[in-house]
Amino acid sequence: MILIGCDHGGYELGREVAKHLEEKGLEYKVYGSEKGESVDYPDVAKEVCTRLLAGEGEKAILICGTGIGISIAANKIKGMRAALCGDCYSAKYTRLHNDANALCMGGRVTGAGLALEIVDTFLSTGFEGGRHQRRIDKIAELEA
Ligand code: RB5
């Protein structure tokens, strides 16, 4: 289960991502702006991340206009490792090295074609573990 959250700035790309996951036969739920109406991205981040950390989903995809506000908000929540990505290399390595549990994108920044490749890379790449686990443990210590 993939949890998608969008504010109004991420509404259109969020729909593209949902359609893409649908076509791939992946389960998803969408939260936040339902018809493009204005909503506050911290509220969307809170709802989606709380649900993710409660085990309702495997990964989150968070989209606002730039991707920045929603990633800042998500990373305030203990247990979140939300990565703002605008390229496939970052999406790959944030999974391999950071075990990111949320992908953030900017709906007004990244075009749908690239965004869907970023989504595919993020969802299909596993965590490498090893020395990277030690570093993630140190991030968790910063939350304490
Ligand atoms: C909303 O206008 C916009 O500020 C928001 O989507 C996002 O870009 C914030 O970081």
C-alpha cells in the first residue's frame, strides 16, 4: 500500500502518480487536496506520515508545489525519512543509503514523465543496510 498526499500545488501530479500506480496494479490511497482545492501541506504531511508510521502503508509519496514545504513538515515527524527528489539518481540512493520512507516531489517543478520514473525507481529500490544502518541509527538519535 502506497500512501499519496498532495496539497493543491501537488494535486495534478498526485493524480498522475495515482493513475500510474493503478496501471501497475499497486494499491494506493490519496490524502489531501481532493479536487485541487487549497489545503495546507503540513496537515497533509501529518495525516499521511501518521498513517504510514502506524503501518497503514509501506511508503509515502508527498507532493506540494516545490516539494520543499511538505518534506520539511514530514521530517519533523519522528521516524520519517522523507527525501525530496527531482532525479532518479537521488531516488535510487535515498533508498539504498537513507532507507527513505517517503518520496517528496514538486508538482510545479518536476514534469510527470520524469516524476513517474522517479516513483518507479524509489519504489523498486531496496535499502542496502550495513554501514548505512549505523548512519540511520545516528539520525534516529538526533530525534531523541
Ligand atoms: C502552495 O502555494 C505552496 O506554497 C506549496 O505547495 C509548497 O510549494 C510549499 O513548499
